[in-house]
Amino acid sequence: MTAHPSGLVTEAFEAQRDRLRAVAYRVLGSHADSEDVVQEAWMRLVRQDEATIDNLAGWLTTVVGRISLDLLRSRRARPETAYEQEFANLVVTPDADPAPDEQVALADSVGLALLVVLDSLTPSERLAFVLHDMFAVPFQEIGQILGKSADATKMIASRARRKVQATDRPAGPGRGHREAVQAFSAAALSGDFEALLRVLDPNVKLTVDTPDGMVITLGATKVASGARMFSGKAARQQPVLVNGIPGHMSWRPDGTPLSVIAFTVTEGRIAGIHIVIDPVKLASIQLPAAETVR
């Protein structure tokens, strides 16, 4: 028979919900997964004898950490899942001064930059780094999640910290980034092959997310040839911010999204282009409507 937490425990859980969600999101990098993890923690609390819990906040953190670690390990065993999560968490906003609600979305995009760095860590390293360095959870408690001693956990967190500090985080957009994106868009729309070659890095990588899977093209000549194919397919095309970085979005004549394009710019030239045209993936991303983009 399932027990029902007392009103005080329920109230205490709700007071912890936002923090627990934040912990799970930093470990997993997925809003949807973090919600599922917090809900699973609640279900475990329902089944737990309240008398056995001395510190509810600590108990919930441990439970959320264990569930998140299991999910992270499972995801690492299935690389395609990590890819799906990356694009489920894209933040696309109009390329203008953000309204208050858009500022919240952009704040999430800043967090995504750190998540990119955290992806270089092992599941144990990521959990230890997030719990200790971001949420000040003691090493002894983290060690209980990992099945390690406090000293071993401290070493894991230290190793993770060194990796994070040694990794170049994505830089914010400078004028050169915006100018490169604008030059690419103008050249692609006009079909100017030579202009495309000038703005593309010779080793540029183009990844197109289609309904049939990912299509990858390497090299400036091939990417420039493919870019010209997009010049006449959209009724409207506008610059947007993709995770706070200048990108591009287009719509069909009926107003439905056609594509979202994210760019990687290195030394003033485009080194990477990622285009999402799969309608299913586009539907999973919160996108601005055509009329909201000026």
C-alpha cells in the first residue's frame, strides 16, 4: 500500500522543487529530463517512510543525483540521445533587444554554453562537479551517490574542474561573428559562389538535420555549392539569435518554420554550419513566429 506524505513534507518538497530541477538540468542539460527526474524523486518520496529521513533536502538531492547519473550514463551509451537533447534545448529568439520574457530564454542559452563544456566530462565527473562546485554539496554526500569515498570523490571533482578550466568555452558574439553570418546569408540568397568561398573556412563542416537523418558536407567548395540551393525556398528569411549567437531562420509561405541555422565562426570565417530542416525537430524547439521577427 502506497503511503502519502504529510502536508509538511509535501510543502517542504515543493520548496525544494526549483533547486532540484536546477540540479538535474545542470547534470543532464535537458529541461524535459530534469522535470522527469524531479517527478521520479517525488514518487520515491511518496514510497519512503518519512521517519527514516533526517534531512529531506539532502535526501532529495541524493535521489535526484542518482537518477540523473543513471540517465546520463544511459545517454552516453546511446550517443544519438545526446544529439537529440542538444537540439531540444536550442533557444531561438529575435535578433533585437530582448523583451523581459526573452531575457529568461537568453539566460538559459548562456547556461547552454557551460553545458557544452560539461559534455566533455565523464558522468561521474560531471555529477561531482555540478553538485560540489555549483550547489555546494559535500563530497561525502556526493560519494554516497557515486559509491566512492569522500577523498576519491574530491579527486574526481578536482579532475573535472581542471578539464572545465582547460576547455575553451564558446565566446559571445563579436562584430566579426555577426558580419560573417550576414555575409554568408547575403551570398547564399544571391547565389554568389565566390562571395561564399570568401566567408567560409576551407575546412568548413556543414551538418543538415533532415527527416531522413543527418547529412554532413565537408569543405568550402561543396558547402558553397549546397548553400546556393536554399536561395529560393523560403518566403521569408530573417536573422535570429540561436543560443544567443547570431544565426538565421526561414519560413514557408504559409508561415510554418522551414529552417534554423546555427553558425560557428573562427577568426572571421565560418567554420561550422548546422541547419535544422526536420519538421519534427523544428517542432521540438520553441521558435519565434515570422511576424515577431523584424
